Amino acid sequence: MNEENKVMNVREAVEKFVFDGATIGLGGQNVGRLAMAAVHEIVRQGKKNLTIYGCNLSINMDILVGAGLVKRCEAGTGNLEYFGTTFCFRRAIEQGVMEMEDYSHLGMISRFLAGEMGLPFMPTKSMLGSDMLTRQCKSTGKKFELIRDPWNPDEPVLLLPALRPDVALIHAQRADATGNAVIDGFLALDVELARASKHTIVTCEEIISEDRIRSDAERTSIPYLYVSAVVEQPFGSHPAGAYRYYDYDAEHVKYYQKCSREGGNALEGYLKHYIRDSETFDDYLEKAGGIKKMLVLMKSMRRMV
């Protein structure tokens, strides 16, 4: 069965599917499998007034916020765990230049699940008893509805509104030209996110043949019908890692965190040098240490697998 070839470069994919004012779902988690090549391209193209959705948003989100492109964020958290908070994210909230609405991780995935299923909301027990229910959304209306279980009136049930992002950005280890994507290791929210989104851009470490995909079909995490664009970009998650391919780059993450924490000229210098003055993601990788550094990260991953 021959399906549409969806291969394009990251510039073409972002130009086609990301627009000013778009709602964007970010896949991956913390320092694993982030669609950094797509994030860099959004910064280069200057897409603005974005709304970002996700669970554990980290350096991918922080770069977009630091570049002044995000007006609103709905997520479970914004941090880099071992490497500390996301400083641009925190500063934008404290200064009131970006709206932030907190949900639990399960709450966010439940919202994507509702979007995937074509439902207006999803019932959940998550967030009950927490201060995340102390206020409703300022700009988008009702954040939740609290009801009683129709079959057990003594039990409260929380209804959370569905999410259908304009575009999802997901990094996978492998994909074929039609969009069948294989994710090794943890899936995070990516499957629900792709199914809920109107369009999905999949960046991947390598494009493989449809025959290889079909020979091990049960490994397909996201089928082609949910994917709008496929971009082959080796090391496309850097400085985050990609399981079985390469480890995260702790040195570069720490350097970014230093720039993010300082803000001002330090942050602008990072964005200019590594992103805006890099014509492609490969140019960025060369500035971040080139093939020598990438080989070190690959060896580090092999020791763990």
C-alpha cells in the first residue's frame, strides 16, 4: 500500500504547519526525546503569540519562552529536574509576560485523550484536593467542572476540557517516509498528543524503509495517519538525549541553564550564537561540539543500554 510521502526539511515543516498564534503540543520529557530541531526552527522563523501544551516541559519550552514567542502555557510543570528550574519560564510568569495554567501530568494527558477521542472533556480523579482547583482560567474561560459521580453521588469527579493542539512536535528514533514513527523507551505523552493534534511534525534520527517498519509492525508507536511531516535530523533532540542513540549533553544543558538564569545579554547571546546565527540544526550541532561531542554522547548511551 503506497501512502503519501511526507518527508520535508524542518524549515518547510515549520513554515507549513506552525503559524503566529498557534497552539503547540511538545512531546518528550525533561532531557529525553525533545524535538529541538523543530524548536530551533520556530525561533529562527520568529513564530509568535504561541500557546504551549505539555506535561514535563523543559529546555524546549524554555527556549521558546526566552525568545519571547510564548503568550500562554498549560502544563504539568516546567523544569529540568537535576539541572534545576526553567529560568526563562519562571521569569516570564513572575513578570506577568506569560500566562501559566497548572494541571497535573495525568490531567494534561487526560485532556489529550479527550481530544484524541473527539470528546469535549475527560473525567478524572487527578487534581482533586489540590490548590490547582482554587481558580479558573483567566483568559480561556472555565478550567474545570466539579460534579458528583452519577452512580455514586458521594464521590466527586473532575471534568477537564479536551485539548486539540494545532500542531504537535515529536522526536522519534525512527520513521518511514509516510509517517509511521517508532519510539524506543518511554513514550511520555507523545501517542495521545499526536492523536489529539490537528497536525504532527515528527523529527527523527533516521528515516527507514516502509518494509522495515512493516516487518516489525508492533513497534510502531504513532501510525502514519496522525503524522503530517517527517523530518530526518540526526541528533535532533540535542542537548536532550534519544534512547539507544545518544545520551543527553549535561555540559551543554548546564551552559544553557547558566545563560537562562542570567537572562539579558547572556540569554540573547546564546539564542543568537546557537540558534539565530545557525542556518540549520547541523550548524548548531557543530557549534555545540560537532561530531567529536556527538560520538562521546553515543558512547555514553551504549554503556547504559
